[in-house]
Amino acid sequence: MKIDLILIILIRNILKIFRYIYKFYLNIFFLIKYNYFKNNLNEEQIFQIGVFFTQNNFFRNRGREILSNLDNNSFFYRKAQFFLGCLLFDKELESPKKMFNNFFINNRRISEDILNFYPPQINNILINRSFNLDHTISLVSNEKPIKFLSTKGQVKINKFYQSEHNLHYHQDFIPLKNFIEDYLNNEIKNYYFSKNINGKFKINKMWFVKSSKGVNIESHNHPEGVISGILYYKVPCCKNPGYLIINNPKENIVINSKLNNLEVKNKIIILKPEYNNLVIFNSYLNHSVVNQATDEHRISIPWDADFVV
């Protein structure tokens, strides 16, 4: 038994060494490619090289430099600012405010001094209107029973389904989209700007997620919009319907809520969803779902919104 254990440890260490060597030479390859063949690279390739370098401690500063130097009229400049902001927000002492402001303002006529996009905030409310989407959700689920965004394992056990992200165009979802947009522009907009400004929040993605017992959703954020949110359309009546976990690495998230369904603890915010609970937050906040403990389906309707001047 001891010999087997020694062999396993030895093989693991050898594989680890090979991974380090491979990654080292990959960094050298990309460094040469960027320094000597940059004119042959498109903006997406340059963005990917920059992201790759930031994930290596030795080349991290070089990666930041590459991402910071992207043309600010480029689509990938905005993605780079989001990525750099998240890097600072999650792992560094330095403030990510400048990067996040660049992400929000990019190609918009907005003065930085009136923008309150950092520190981040959460708005947690119960909406006063009901929407009957049961039939439409059932139809959408049956029309495309296997969704490419749902992993094969999740689909196989039939405990998770994620629709396409275009439901804001669906005629049955448009009233909900309009309701949320009205709320954003009439009630939430003043949280993000220190004075009145022309422009509106517009939802550019909306989808639904249906899940039940045993399904967790890994931590992620939403670079597609400046703010994101979730409407809890159906919530199982049990002690553990699946908690929304929002990372709070700098412990500076501002919470606007009159509900008592959330708790701040150990650099995370834990929210127990309720029916018709609308949660709105900065799109760069990493969030996940854990510990759903019921066979009854929970249905949430996430969305992303951009700001249009």
C-alpha cells in the first residue's frame, strides 16, 4: 500500500512539473508573438493574450499593460476594463474604481464625477405585481429540452434548465421586461448618478433558470451589462430553497434593503430568496447559488441591463 501511495504522489508531482513547464513555454510563446508579430494579431487575440498573462504572477504586470493599451473605441477595451476591474476587486488592495468607471462610461457621454458605479451596491425588494408566465416557461422548456448552456449531467438528471438569453424579445416576457426597466429608471437610476442625466437602463438579456434539489450554480459575473438582477418567480416553501451568495471581497457593498432575508458574513452576502423578490446588483459582482434542498422546482428570471444615452 505504501508503494502504491508513493507512486501516486510521484506521478502527481511529475504531472505538476510538466504543467509548470508547459505554462512557462506558453508564456514565452505568447510574449514573442505579441512583441514581434503584434501587427498580425486582431484585437480579440491581443485581449486573450493579455488575460492569459494576468493569470501568471511573473507576467501579470505585462498582461495588465497589454489590456490597458487596447484602443478605447474597441469592443475589447470595454471587456478589458471589466476584467482588470474584477482582478483588482477580487485579489488586490488597489481600488478598481477607475477600470469599472471606464467600463460603464465607454463610448457614452457621461461625466465620471457624477457616476456612482463603485463601490458596488445591492438593491433588494419585493415587487408589487404578479406575472403569469407558467405556460410560456413550460412551452419554452419543451421546445428546446436540451440547452447548450445546461451541462449534460444537469439535463440528464432533469434538475436544471436554462433558457436562451433572448426572452426580453418574447411577447409574453415583454411586460415583465418593461416593468423592470421602469423600476430601474424611476427608482434605481438615482443610486448610480449623483444628479439627473439623460439616458436609460435597457435590458439586453433575459432568461429563466429552473432547478431543483442537488443543483448548485458556480460563481460568475455578467460582463454583458452594467447592472444585473434576478426576479424570483417561483420559490419552494422550505427552509433551504437555494441561497444566493454574493462575493464581498472588499466588504464595501452598499445594501439597500428593507427585507430581512439577507446576511453579511465572512466577505459574502447570503440571501434567501422569496417569491417576487427582485435583486439588483452591479454586474461585476461574483455570485453563485448553493444548497437547494427540495425536489420542487425553483424558477428565477435573471437579466442584464446596459445604460443607453
